Amino acid sequence: MLVFQVHFLLIPFLMSIMGAAQYLMQDAALLSYIDQRFLSLEKRLEKCNQDVLEYVDEFRDFSRTVLSRLAGLEADKAKVKSEVENLLSRIDHAQRDIDYFRSITESNTCVEVHEDLVKQQLLEEAEEKKRLQLMLNASCDYMLAGIRSLKIVKKTGGKHGSWMKDPGKKHSKIYLLSGSVNNVILEFANIMAFMENNHTLKARRVLLPLPWEGTGHIIYQGFLFYHRHGSLNEVIKFNIQKRNVADQMLLPGAGRIPAYQLSPQTKIDLAVDEQGLWALHAEPETGGNIVITKINHGTMAVEHSWDTPCSSKGAEAAFMACSTLHVVYNSPSGGTSRIQCVYDVLGVLNTYINPGLHFPKRQGSHSTVHYNPKEKQLFAWGDGSQIIYKLHTQEKV
């Protein structure tokens, strides 16, 4: 009886223990499941974080690429603008000659030239010559026969620069423009003030809003004409007294190569003679030969252009005198300068001479050589020295 009672009491106890064990197993399974889920979530979060970091790095690289390309587009935009301006100038230059080329171009088949066409062409050439003579007011009856002497006025500034008087004004002011890139003009009352030791204290400083490039600038009728720095072929007309830009123009075909091989800093060389303002430059289409352009200084318009046989190779400078181009040559190391090519736009058209005129003995090179038609002298800049050359002339034959 007692055994039966003990057995009866043990059954619920064992059943409760088994139930508790079952609950513990279920809890353990649940905890294991939760742990696996958390591990899975952690791995997914870690992968997500890694993907975000990769996306950030990728976006940063993409941003750098975009910014770089935008900068390149800005540079390309400026380059395209410059090339378009150059193309328009070249089109304008070609348009002036298209009628002439059309008249001389022969077809592939043999064509008999009518006598009337020959007469008409000769008549047109004669009329063109008369027009040019009238335009240039061909009053020059002399030619350069030699260079008599030199006078070194002062030595100031670096290797490159220019100095001059204004042949279109009655005053005797001296202008100094130092360097191949600058925006400061020094104006002196006369040559004596320029020659003083403390000459810079005596000078009036004129600041340009746009700097010049090269050493080919010229002062005429109270205006400074110069090639604007950073432009391909823009010529600025600056009023010295009012200190403002009066006008500007694009010089067709210019600015792509130096005007003179030994003075590569100068792409456009402006000159003045008895006939007014000229521009000298070289073009690849002419094989590097020098091109002469007559400019109306009042309207800044091109009046006529001549392709010359004078090469820019071995040249260091040039100047116009009496409607005639004189090209100065030298050696790359600097030696005795000499004029070896002369081209008269009104004399014997489309021909040139080689006079072999030597400058007075002086070893070195010229940065600029400018002719002053009022004083019949050359104002030159040679290795930092300001020099005056006196000329010997004779009547044209």
C-alpha cells in the first residue's frame, strides 16, 4: 500500500521535471535561432557598411573625374574660341585674295587666253598700283644707303624692351617700355631727363589695363599700339593721355609663329614710317616669310597686305622706312647685325634686293629696331642698351 502511494506521488514529479526540460530545450533552440538571426543581420550590416564605403570612394573618384573634365572643357572652350577667332581672321585674309587667285588659276585643260583678258588684267594691275600709291601718298623719293653711326644713349632694363619718340607729335618726350610682358609705360619730358642717373624718379608712369606681349609696340599720334598679352592676334590702341583703350582689332593671319626667329617673344611687330602705321608678322602659309600689313591708325582697319620673300629665319628685327621693309639679320649667338632683305611695296613690285648693309661694329643682338620718320633715325634696344642709329640715304633710282 505504501509503495503504491510513493509511485503515485513520483509520477507527477517526474512529469513536471520532463516538462521543465522540454521548456529548457525549446528556450535553447529559440536562443540559438535568435543568435543566428543576429549574426546574419550583423553580417548584412557589415556588408552594407562596406558597400557604402565603396560607394563613397567611387563617388569621390567620379567627382574628381567630373571636375577634371569640367576644367578641361573650360580650357577647351578658350582654345576653341581662340581657334575660331583665328579662323575668322584667316577667312578674312583669304577673302581679300580670292579674286586674284581666281584670275590666275588655270584649269586642267588648255585654255587659250584672250588678248582682251590680258589687257584687262594689266589694266587692273596698273589701277591697283595707282590706288596703292594714292593710299600711301607716295612722296618718298629716297632709299636707305647705309648706317652711319651709333650712339648708346643709356643702358637700363633687361634684354628685351623698346624705347621711342612719338613721330606724330611735336613734343620731344621719350617713352620706355621694359620687358616682353609688362603693363607700365615710363614717360620722360625729354632725352636729357631720360639720361639722368635717377631717371625713373623723373618719369611719369602710365599703367595699361591690358599688358603687352613682345617688344613690337609703337607710339604714334598720342596712341600706343601693341599686341595684347594672352591673345593670338589682338592689337590694342591705347590713348596715353586719357589712359583708356580707344580701339582694338584682330590682325589676320598673325600670332601663330614669331615675327623673327631670333626674337621669339615678338609675334606682331608694329612699325611707323612716312606713310603711317604698319604691322609685320610671319605666317606658316608663307613658309615663315614676313608679311606686311598696312593699317589705318584712325579706324584700325586693314588697308592692304603684302607677302614678302624676306624670311623670318635668322632675323632679329625689322623696320619700315619710306614704304620699304628692311629686315635685320644676325647669328643665334649674337654678332654684327646686318640688313639683308629689302622689300619696297611701291617700287619694283613683287621684287626685293639684298643690300648687305651692316650696322656699325657692335657685338650683340637687337630686341627691337624702330624707325623714326620725323628724325630719320633708328631707335634700337640692344642687350639692355638704348641706341640711336643715324642713317645715310640716297634718291631712289
